[in-house]
Amino acid sequence: MVNTVYTVAMNGLEGFEVFVECNVEKGLPDVSVIGLPDTTVKEATDRIRSVLANNGLPFMKGRTTFNLAPADKKKVGSFYDLALIVSLLKHSVLENIFTDDAVFIGELSLKGELRPVAGALPMCITARKAGKKRVFLPECNIAEASVIKDIEIYGVNNIRELISHLKEESLIIPVGYNEALVKTRRNPAIDFSEIKGQEKAKRAMEIAAAGGHNVLLLGPPGSGKSMLAKALVGILPDMTYDEIIESTKVHSVTGALTEDRPVMNTRPFRSPHHTVSHVGIVGGGITPQPGEVSLAHNGVLFLDEFTEFNKKTLESLRQPIEDKHITIARAGYKLTYPSDFLLVCAMNPCPCGFFGSDKKACTCTRTAVRKYLDKISGPLLDRIDIQIEVPAVKFDEINAKSRAESSDEVRARVNRAREFSRQRMEKQGLTEKDAYKKENCSFSSQGEEILKTAFDKLLLSARGYDRIVKVARTIADLALSDTVEREHVLEAVQLRSLDRKYFSNF
């Protein structure tokens, strides 16, 4: 007789239903697992044998075969343990117990306790899509899974507890949708009010937050570039339910979620060291994992000491910046991860850090400065909408007693601008992709004239032209203006001046 129990398997962030079939027949004692299992899955039979012995449960007798269907898809991970042991126990202590509407996920210890698994959230989403009503998984994972609607989540501590529940001897209380966990929480490392001076840079960060623009901050050491980047998270709009789920899925499959933070209800801020590898940025590896561009999804990816990153690593950012997702193709797999992040880069103008400074003389040769700046390619620079200088803070600014605007005040304007933009798109019947095209942005005649002049005199590429249009439209949204005026275009052009001052004519 064949008994079937259901679980799910993961392929990147997407999953598929797995039928765990168990057949026990007469013959010499032997256990085999088929259906393209990896070594971890095959080792489950030894764990199951110990669990049965340590809990006084019927031992495997005769020839036992586990089949993981569909058999043409590779099965990787230790979370198949629970489904495997339940399918076996349905031949004895769980005979005639109905489990067709349930999914079983979990790794077993030798004593029969359930250990937490990575990817619980996307696995529960897969179970719901497959039409299942119940999910049994380790107790440690229930907080993460409880943000899914329309499915019952059962937290299990050990195999004995699960058997008692299925036999209706001692029921486990299911956990439903926990709305409190999907409310955005804010704990920015730095508030805007803590940043002294740098009014132009703070204005640029506000524009970046309102329109989702990438930013390059260039200035001497200690001018506040890192502070501005860290404060940016605090002025981004609140996360929507869908954004929380998307971000949590990415962090879930990496096993990065904790009991203190089971859900990504704050926008992620990722700041990898410049020694990070190419795979660390884009993702992949022998056991494929999301990279920094995906872990920063719906948040900020901050690259400090921008020019110190490996050039191949930096060039790999070009495609996810444009497409908002990244596809990793290797010999054994092809995966797609989301990567809709706001890129913030910070760098010095030269190796010593003081080229162009009026406070300290630069000790670098022109060749050294040129070589340093050439580490940033033109195509990558072209994809950064806002490029600004962050000069050293003056004494009067850093010693000022006046109170600067808080992150809450700036975020209120950002939210207002985004709502204005949403209403504008709704009136015009536009999608977000089309809303920033030149023909849909309603430029005034003076704005058109300034845009034409900028294109001709600054030798802008087609992408550079589109970026200025998009930034100008965002500035108009912040001003609650239906039309992009002359001053909006002028400000957008000024926020894209570094490629001319440092990278083109040096």
C-alpha cells in the first residue's frame, strides 16, 4: 500500500508542491529515497530511524521506498524530514488519518524535535497556492508564516506532539493571520535632524526618496556621506503589505530572519564591504542564494568607498538597476530574484580624498586622480540619476543651535509627492513604467527650452536625457505641480553635474 503526504520544494523564491509517497513491502529491511534527492534528503532516513527508536514508534520493517514526485525536479534541503516520517507513520500509528489538505515542513533532530527551516514563508505561500488548508512546521517559524492570509499555521515542537494532534488526542491551536507583524516599523540609525549642514545633499536625498532615484555622493572624508545614506531609509515611504511579503521572502530563503525580527517590516538597508565578491552582490553559488542586490529589494543598497569595489562587481549592477530583477543562470539551475533597490554610492574624489577641497591640499598627481575616477565606468555612471558633491561641513554649520528638519517631516513631503504622482498617473491612465516618459510629463515651453539646451550643451546620452526628465518630474511632484517648469529642470540638471566636473573634462 502506498501512502501520500504533501510538502513543498523551493526553486529560488518560487516553490512547487511535492508528493511524498511511501511504500512498505515484504523483503529484507532496506530504505531508499528516490525522486532526485540530494545528500541531505537521503540522510533523512537515518534521522527518521533514530526518531522512531527514541520515541517508541514502530520501526521500519521490510523494504521501504520513499518517492518524491515530481521525480524530474531536484530536491534539496532537510525540511523534507517531517513529511517523510508522517508518510511512513501512516502505515502504522497514523493509519486512516486524513492529511490530504495539509503540508508538512520541518527538519528532525535525532530525538524527534523540530528545528527551524529557511524559506518557511515562501513555502507556506506555495502551499496556499496549491489549495492546502493547513501547514505543519516548526514552532520557531510560525511568526514568519503568520503573515499569510487564508491558511492555518500549526507550530510543532516534536513528533509526539504532531502525532497527538493528528489523532485528535491533544490538539495544537493554529495560528492565523497576524496583522500586527505587517505594520511598518521604523528604527533608522540616523535621523535627518542629526545631520548638520549639507542642505543641498539633504534636498537631493529627499528627491531620491520621492522618485526612487539612484544617488552618487562625492566628497572628502568626514563630510557626512555615510550619515546621509543611513538617514535615507528613514524618509522612504511606509512599506505596503506586498512589499513586506516580497522582502521577507528573500530574507527567509537565506535563513536571515530571527525570532526578534521574523518579518521584514522595515525597509532593508544593505551596506556590503568593498571586498564583497561578485557572487555576494548578484547571488548564486553552489547552493544558490540571493545576493545583496536582492537582499536590498524595496530598500537601500549602500556602496561606501565606491571605487574600491571590484570593477566586475560594479558592472554587474547595471542590469538589475534597469530591470529591477536579476536572473542567475548556471549549469545546474536558472533562478530569478527581485532587485528593486535604491542605490546610494559614496566615494572620495581622489585617493587622498581632498581633490577640489578648500580646506586641505590634495597630494595626488593628476594621473592618480584620473586612474581613481576611471574605476567608475560611463555606462554605470549614466544609470545614477543624482550625482552631487558633499563638501566638508563648515564650523558655523556644525556648531549651529537651530533645529534641522526631522525624518518624519521630510517623509511627510515624500509621501505627499508619491500620492500626487499616483493620482497623476491615474488621471492619465499610465503605468509607473510610462509615467516618466518625456511625452507623458507635461513640460512647459520654458522647461522644454532648458531641457533642449542641456541636451545639446552637456552632450547627454539618451539614458542621461531620460534620467533628467525623470528627476525633473519628481521635483515637480514634490512641488505638487502638474507641469514640469523651468526651475524644476534646472534643479534636475544641477543634480547631475559630477560626470562633467570630475569624470568627463578632468
